[in-house]
Amino acid sequence: MPFDPVEILARREENLATSYTEFDSMLYALSVGLSRNPLDTRELAYTFEKDGWLRTLPTQAAVLVPDMFPPDLGWDFERVLHCEQRLSVYRPLPPAAALRIDKRVAAIHDLGKSTGAMLYLEAEGRLASDDTVLFSSGATILARGDGGFGGGRGDAPTPHRIPSREPDLECSLPTTPNQALMYRLTGDRNPLHADPELAVRAGFPRPILHGLCTYGVACHAILKTVLDYDHTLIGEFDARFSAPVLPGDTIATDIWQDGNVIAFQCRVPERRVTVIKHGRCLLRT
């Protein structure tokens, strides 16, 4: 179908049934780099189900929405870029659960034919058993091939301001050359992250890491460096993607903490590129 903003905005998908298992939670944690040292018991708590101690990373919520980026919107899917991710976690995610999901495209802004269309997606996840809201998530998507339809430019969300002082903390975490192949098993099978020929056609030297994998690595860095791996302390986690990570890159997360607000950005030092800007993690008080 053609890209039709009016039809897209009229869509509402409610009470979508989905579920995830302990296997899915452990795979997600492994795919964003936990338990590279299998003897580190703090990380093993996210990758091994011993005695019911299994924990879940808050950012796993971002992969629990079925078809968060639906391929059937009439957009040029190979030219779609994930620009921002927002997440509110109201209760720690159980290691396994049956869910009901509501989702919609909340707004579409026309940035012009040469730039594309900006779409703002929203979703909410609830426990199927009692309708308890677990999380809400939002994503900003640039559809580079679908601008110029005559809509307004709209107002973009204000990005979180990074402090002007030097970072309070830094955490460097390596990625592996095959990390995108592992991460895609959590649900995003976009071939850009696996097919070398497609990646070259898209202008990259090889398949790139998913933005949401980098997002998970940033969460891992904050858990490790600030929170002593206590996942229950994270209430919100927002980020703006500014450049792709190549599997095998090391991701350095710069961290600033002011009370219960953590600002962060992620860099790839060896390529001198910032891959996440305007990061914000809100801690529960």
C-alpha cells in the first residue's frame, strides 16, 4: 500500500496478545553483552535461572512489542532509521509473562522530500493476568524515503541536556563481531544487521548493530557502574541514536549523576564517533 499518513494515524492496535519466557529474558541479556565473564555472579543473575533468582534488564521491554516498526505502513522499509527510544518501566519486568499490548503511531511530521517523514510510535504493555501496566515505550522513526506528502513539520521532543562538566563516571564495554546476529534473535530480523551485501548497498562497510542493542549496552553500563546491578532502581530510560555501531566496536558510556537523574552518552573511541546522545535514566526514589 502507499504511504498514507491519514490512514496510518487512524490505526489502533489494542490487546495484542504476546508472551515471553525465561529463555527470552536470558537471551536478551546475553545479546547485549552480559555474562561475558560467566563467573561474575552479579551478571549471572540475568543469564541463569538458578533458584528463582533470574532478573530482567529494564530495556528488554523495548523488544516485547510485536512489530514495533511494522513493515506494512507503505514506507520504504530499507530506508527507515530508528532515531530515538523512550521507556517508562512502572514495575520490574517478570522473568516470564503473558502480555497485552496497545500500540499506535501518535504523530507524523513531514520534514520534506529530501529528508523524509518523522513518525512517533507509542506502545503500552500490561500483564494479561490482571491488566497491570508494566511499561510504556516510544520510538521516533525517520522514514527517509517518505517525506514531501504535504504535512506539517511539527515540534520534536526536547532532548535531555547533558551536563557541561566532565563525566562523573565512564564504563567501556566491548561488543563482539557476531553480536548483531545474536541480538536479532530477540525479534528484529531486519537484514541490514545480517546481510553484508545489503549493508554495503545501504552505505555501511558491513552489517551494523541494532540501535536497541546499543541502548541495552548503555543500560548494562549504568547497572554495572552506578546501580550495582539492581534493575529495580530504573524507572525511565531514554536515548537518541546519533551514529551506528559496528559489531566488534567498544562502546564507552559517559555518565553524569545528579540525584535520581542520570545523564549519559555513548561513544566508540576507536572511531571517534558518538553513537548515543542525550541519554537520560530516571531512578526510582
